Amino acid sequence: MHTDDAVIKLIKAEEKRQREGLELIPSENYVSRAVLDAMGSVFTNKYSEGYIGKRYYGGQENTDKIEQLAIDRAKALFNCDHANVQPLGGATANEIMYNSWLEPGDTVMAMRLDHGGHLTHGHPVTYLAKQYNFVRYGIKNIETGEIDFEALRATALKEKPKMLLVGFSAYPRELDYAKFAEIGNEVGAVLVADMAHISGLIAGKALKNPFDYGFHIMTSTTHKTLRGPRSGMILSMGTVSNPLKAPDKTVENLPTLIDRMTFPGMQGGPHMHTIAAKAVCFYEAMQPEYQNYAQQVIKNAKKLADSLMERGFKLITNGTDNHLLLCDIKTSFGIHGGVAEEALDAIGLTMNKNSIPNDTEPPFRPSGLRLGTPAMTTRGLTEDHMEQIAEWMLQGIVHRSDAKKMASLRAETKEFALKFPMPSDV
Ligand SMILES: *Cc1c(COP(=O)(O)O)cnc(C)c1O
């Protein structure tokens, strides 16, 4: 057997980096050995274009069962009528979702990108922005994170969006889904929740589920708080039918419209090894321990927020309801977010520079720093460890030009990290 030493060396080096550092990027996590094993399984050898019982190739007795397991578990976990587990990632899931309901030129209402919305919510650099007309809502008060529902309703009444999209990559507060649904229904918009960041916290019942408030569609990644393989999914309410031609665009037909747009509309063969890993991840998320995990992620984030604020960090909305924190580094320390990111990286704390609402700095040199607790909670950290992390963050920023002090901080964080095994170790 031949081995590719160059690649094995890099895998080992990455494993060491992950093991010895404190991972605070809010969109990252550590998966279990079972998820890794499914990803590395022989399902990667198999083509399964189509859907269960309707494939374009033979030999599907196992793939059909694995996809059915993933679908059943996703539906149970999120309490919805339909799950399409074939989307290859979060961005792809969103593209499929838009295209399944909208026609080119249609209007979508989504969160301002500088208030926490994602690239795929119509950033001007994306192809989506050429296809659809994106209009915006945002935060009314940065001190509380309160959404400006009055302005949202006025824009909705004027622009008559076909879709109202909620969800974010950098917003630390819980969303008032009922209020969004009320306004969306008033203008006849389909209600979509992009829960890429928080689907794990919803599955773990630590945050509200948009389907409980009349939302029609939920898109998500499966690798952020959900702690599964790097991939995506689209969940929906409605009835699955099996028409020979595209069904009418009614809300009841959303599951069928989504399935047809996923395949053959936009994708080819689904990644069955990843679908197997999604089935494992959903199984893990259905266990009682997972609810403890989801609760702990939020407890840790709140404690970390308090510990940072005590040390002079200004936090956007002055705290958090979920897993993520957004620091206004420029106001706190007079430096850009990127300078803090680099300093903290040097002492083994990984997080990312980020724009803050109404940022006066350009996106490539933003004022903010975004961090979160999902990965470190998976490693086993609790509230008791958050003061220490906050203190390291302060020290790392303050002493960023003192090489000797930085080296000793790095040694401390490494010794600390090594006490907490990666879940894939077992
Ligand atoms: C991460 C994210 C995505 C995109 O997921 P990818 O798997 O990176 O394509 C989409 N929407 C939101 C809100 C996200 O945070």
C-alpha cells in the first residue's frame, strides 16, 4: 500500500494545531469519531443521483436507507414536514432555496450585511445579487440589538418582497420570529430562516425553533453548532408530491419545489458519505446529552461576555443570547479587529475580525472581533474557564508587542488546551 506522506504530514500538523489551540471561531466545532468515520467511509464510492426509490443508478439498497435515516432524524429534530439532506453546503442550500421559490428579479428582504447578515443574503459581490433584488432591515439600537420592526414593516409594505429571510452570521441576540412572521404574512412573503449558525442550539432546544412561529423554510449548515460534517440541508413545511412536471409555486408545494431544484435543478450526485455523517450527527443531536451541550454553549458565552466586559471590552448589544460575541475592539482598545485577531492567534486563541453594525472602517479592516463558544464547549470547557480565556484575551492584546510575554502566554494556553481532549480522540 502506498501512502502519501506529504498529505499525512499536513493532516497531522492540522490535528496538532487544533489540539493545542483554543478554538473560538463561532462557526467552527469538533466532530465526534463517529462523524469522522462516516465521512471516511465507502459511501464516498457511490453515485446516487435522484431520490430514495427513484435513482438513476443501481446498487442503492444501502444509500436509500442511509438517506432515509438522515431525513427522518432531521424531521424529528426540527419538527418539520420535509428535509432535503442533499445540499453540499450552507451557501449551496441557500442558492437552491432562493431558486426553488423565486424568479429572476424578485425581491427578497434580508438582514443588513453589516448588521450580521451573511454573504449569501445578497452581498453585491455574489451572483445572487445579480439574480434577485435584495432589500434590507437592520438593528434599531446597537446597545440592545433590537431589530427595527417599524422600518422593516414600512419597507415590506413598499417593496412587497416574495421572501422574508431571517438569520445571521454575526448577531448575538435571539430573534422574535413571531414578529417577523406577522409582517411577512401581512405582505404575503414566504418566511425563511437561515439557521446556519444556531441550528445546533435549536436542535438542543436552547433557542427557539422558527417552525413553531409559522416559518415555511429553514436552511442550515450541518457543521457549525450542529457539530456534524461540513455540509448543508433545507427543511420545509408542506407536502411532498411526485409530479412529472414542476408543480405550481404554492407554499404547500415547497418541499417538492425544493427537491426538484436540488436535483436535477442545481446539483448532481449527492455526497452519500456526508449524508451518512449527517445521519450520525442528527442521532447525536437527539441524545439528552446534546441538550446539555447546547445549554452549556450559551452559559459559556454569557459568562465569557461578562468576563470580557469586566475587563473593558465593549460588546455589541452588551452581551449575548446565543453562542457568539461581537467585540467593538476599536472603541475598547483603539486598534482594528485584525490587529487583535493576529495578536490572539499568536497566543493560540483563534477568532476572526468582523465588521460591527454601522462600522466606520472598511470591511477589510473592520473594527470588530467575532468569537464564540461552540468548539471550546465541545472540548469540555465550562463557565469556570471563561474568566481565564477573557484574561488571556486582554493580556494578548495589551502585550502584543512584547515577544517574551507573548511566548509565555502561548505556553500557558497550550498547556491548558492539552488538558481537554478532542472528541475524535476516543
Ligand atoms: C456559514 C453560513 C452560511 C454558509 O455556509 P457554507 O457551508 O460556508 O457555505 C450561510 N448562511 C449563514 C447565515 C452562515 O453563517
